[in-house]
Amino acid sequence: MPNDESDRRWLKLTTLWNFSSCEPAFGFPFPGRIPGQIVRNVLYYFTGPNALVVDPFGGSGTTLDVCRHMERRCLIYDLQPSRDDITKYDISHGFPKEAQGCDLIFLDPPYWRQKRGKYPKEEGSFSVVSLDEFNRKMEKLISDCYDTVKEGGYTALFSQNPTELRGKMAVSCRHYVDHVIDGYEFFIRAGFSPVYRINCPLTWEQFAGFDVKDAKANKRLLGLVRDLLIMKKGP
Ligand SMILES: C[S@@+](CC[C@H](N)C(=O)[O-])C[C@H]1O[C@@H](n2cnc3c(N)ncnc32)[C@H](O)[C@@H]1O
């Protein structure tokens, strides 16, 4: 089990949330799994005990495991569930009724096509569509979040910038694309108020020797920037 709440080594005091590995008790090895410590900080700062937390992009179940550990209620969905305790659901259709009035929505969508070979290819998937369609889906999703979260509640968006990614994705993005900036605009249009932009950098370990060589040869910067937007419904 993870450290108990009296051991607060996971707790961050600034807007830099850097973790070099994933706490093993939260989620399991999965493409795009995020450190549970990030979810833990989100729940610590923006929810209280027994709060209802909703995660429509469940992945390995990181959010569910952290909610159980911190005694929050959790509704968790995925287009292709990896575990029995994640409900199969396509969030393109809007949030299920049971999510209405929740305290916090945690969004960790595919970063467009970054892992398209590893996520579901079925209709509805955020990772197999064009960039325009991805943005349409994101804008609708964020507007649905506004209609679903309670007044005074929060929505968190975890994302990164594909132009900074390695290999084919970097090459295929001929113009500048930034999911965090796009997401911010969708939040403002939906009526949310900004609370924080938190930097959750990736670590060097993700780059292979090939990436470093390729980046040097092409004078390209390897991307480690990854951000978490915290937005509030209400002033
Ligand atoms: C970045 S992963 C989430 C990782 C998760 N936070 C974790 O720590 O394990 C994104 C997930 O979104 C799911 N997904 C893609 N399109 C979806 C959709 N339309 N509705 C629900 N889930 C979707 C994928 O199956 C994938 O599991």
C-alpha cells in the first residue's frame, strides 16, 4: 500500500509537480498511465472526503485507485476498459446522468494521435480522428463538463504539446499545435474560470538513444513539458 496520509512526501507545495515514477499502488503499467501522485495532489487541493470524482478516460484506473485510498467516491469510464471496475462508455456522447452535480472531473484524454496504435480504434476514440475533429470533440467534452460539474466544482485537464514529441508525431505536425492552449480556450468559452496551470514535466527516461541522436541531428528540442489546467465552475 502507498504511504499513509501522515507521510506526505507526495504532497507538492508549488505549481511544479515533478514525479520520476508512478506510485505502484495506483493504476498499472499502461500506455499513457500518469503518476497517481498527480491525481493525489489534485484530490488533496480541490476536493474533500466523500467528494464525487469523475474520470471519463480511465486507462489503467489510476484515478479510481487514488479515490479509494483517499476516500473519495469515483465514477470511472473508458471506451475500452482495462479492468472490471471501469465502466465501458464513450464520453463523446456526454456524461452519464449519474455524474451530474459531481465535485471534480479529471480529464486525461489521449494527446490526439500520440498513442493511436495503442488505444482503441473504434468509433468515438479521441486518438484516431483528424486534428480538427479532435478539437471539436475536446470543445464539446469541456462544454459537457461545465453542464455536469456542480457550481463551485473543478475540472482538471492533463495534456501536452505534440509538436514537442519525438519521432513521427513531431515530423507529422507541420504547424504549431498545443492541446493545453487549445483546451484553455475551450474552458473559457464554456464559462470556466482559470485557477492554476501546473507543470508536470516528463522525465528524460522516455527518450531512447535514437531520439537524442535524431534531435541533435535536426536541431530539434526534445519535449518534456506537460501541463495540468485547473478550472473552476464559478468565480
Ligand atoms: C491517456 S489514457 C488515460 C490514462 C490514465 N489516466 C491512467 O493513468 O492510466 C486515455 C484513455 O482514453 C481512452 N479513450 C479514448 N477515447 C475515448 C472515448 N471516446 N471515451 C472514453 N475513453 C476514451 C483510451 O482508451 C485510453 O485508455
